[in-house]
Amino acid sequence: MALAAAMAVTTALTPGAAAATSSAAGCRVDYSISSQWQGGFGAAVTVTNLGSPVNGWQVAWTFAGDERITQLWNGSAAQTGARVSVTNASWNGSVVTGGTVSFGFNATSGTASTVPAAFTLNGVVCTGSVTEPPPGGGALVDNNFPVSREAAYGDNRYTVFRPANPQAVGAPMPVLVFGNGACAHTNNSEVTRALTFIASKGVVVVDTGSVDGSPNGVPSGSPIPSLLTGAITWAEREQTRSGAPLSQRLDLTKVAAAGHSCGGLEALVAAQDSRVSAVVSLDSGFFADGSFGYSRAELARLHSPVLFMAGGPSDVANDNTRANYDLVTVPAVLAVHPQAGHVGFITGSQMTDGMTTVVQFLDMVLNGNRAARSYVLDPSGLASRYPWTVSKKNF
């Protein structure tokens, strides 16, 4: 029996696409398993472009099992483990608004294959809806809303940073779940300034730790990724809770996971959740020896773009950060500020620069904002700002 899935997806425009800086973008991916046999199957994929014209495309996903592509037509496939990317052929890279492009493949599989949980197009995760430009066509980084820091309703494991007047934002807000350095699950005072900055841009941040540092029954010092996925579930409840200040004010198709140091490990594991569309790892990365209970094999399970940020040689996580960037197969950025050390992005003089980079990455991935994409990826953007160095791949 054939299996099929249809999904509306958000995509950033490729550099050659002709469109306004903050134009709407989106597409639909139809993936169908047309036939299965002992040890293998055939599949067909159709991409419908709902946004501005694109000139060059790459569709990517992660198989759920041991599937491996053996033959593909109408494109070129690359596969590392379960992660697959398919790039256009020389003759089908341009897709007009409303146009479609299709490719198919045969693959081996030890068990019955299922439809992948998520797709990306040109490095931006499929969200299920078309991205519209922010009100007035502006970028997140240009916002400056007053921020409320408050206890999470009904759950003292979390503190919420949000625009004080959600209605003033003018559009549903993305959600960022954040893990603290040292896997501090009670006290989040170290990150208050940084997370207030992010929230002022029109993002709701749910951080681990009680709002006043009081005991909440959660031990600190070791990663608990389920705290971050639980924070997403909390946001889902608030979206529908009658009378909640965030009721119907969230865009739950735009969820990111982030963390600093040990909290970055939490984010990299939590980002395997299908609800997560972007990942930010600050001064963090899995250890080669599997310290803290997680090995670098976790990186193969990522399905969404990731931003790695490091503070240079004085950052104790510098080597791990770079090694993790080298190993990931999803679209990734490595941004290094050699003067930041291990905590400069959170508490030091590099905080504004660092959090601006985080906001621009989120705007690029979650909103498809082309100006943010230029800031993050173009040589004239962050890479031109001394003393930053920027590497990128798979975009």
C-alpha cells in the first residue's frame, strides 16, 4: 500500500532569487511511497513553490530507519547516515511561483519505510505554512519591545521572557526554549540579560529554572533534554489556555531550541523533536568520549539548521564546538568571536553582538527573512565584522 504525506513548508529564497527583502516564501512537499518490496521501496517527491521564484533548490530530510538511496532521477542525492539531501539537476533548478518540480528514487530498507517527519528546502525547515513578512516588512532585530520576565503558569520549572504587550507585536510570535550553562535547572540569573534581549525582538523565550531561583525539584549539573521539550509542551498549553496573555499569540510552527555550555547539549538533543525548526549551540558541543551521557552520534539525528557559536581559544568548549560543526550534516553555521571566551555571549561585552547573531539566525530560519540571511551567510554580513569569523555549509 502506498503511503503519502503533504506538507506546506517555509523556505528562504536562494541568493539568485528575484524578490523583495522581506517577501513571503513557502512551498509544499508531497512525498509518497509508491511501491515496497522485500528489502526496498520506491518513492516520489513533488515540490510546489508557493513563494517567490527560486533559482537552485535543495530538499533534505532524515530517514527514520536504515533506508539508503540506491538510484535517483531528476536530481542529485547525497546521503550521510540517515540524512539525505537532493539537489536540482542542471535543467530543473528554476521554479516559478506556483510551479512544481519532481524527483524520484529507489532505496533499500530492512523494514517497511515510513514518510519522513520533516523536510527542509534551501536550509529552512518546513513549517506547514507560508511565511509572511513581519509587520511593516521589518526584521526581528529592529524590534525593541518592553519585556516581562515571569514565572511560567502552573510550572515552576520554567521562567518566561516575553514582550510585555503581546498584542503590540502584531503577529504570532516564535518560541525559543533555552537551557542554561552548567545545566542550571533552578537559577537562570546568568542568562537574564541575554534572554531579555532576545524577547525584546518579538520572541517568547521559555528558560529552565524558577523565576526567583527557588527549589523546583529539578537537579542541576547534568543534561535533562526533556526539560526543553517539556517547555514546548508548556507553550502549546498556553496557546489555548483561556485568558492567558499568550493565548493565540504564539506561532508554534516556529520553535527553536538553544542553550549555553551544558545547556547547549540539552538543546542539541531536544532539537531532535519534530516540533523544533532551528537550533543554537552557544559554547557547547558533544564530547568525543561521550561525557555527560551523550555521544557525537546524536548529531546525526538533527533535522534542522544549527548555529554553533564559539568564543575562540580561551573558550573551554572551542574544540568541541568546531568538531561538532564539522560532523553535522544539516545546514550549519559556525560563528567565532575570539574575544568572547566561554561566557562573553551571555554575560560579557560580546552579549549584544552574540545575541544579535542569534536573533538574525532565528529570523533567517524561522521567518525566511532575506536580510537576516544575508547578515548570517554573506561575506558582507557578520563575516565582515572584526573579529568574527564565519563558516557555513549545506545552505
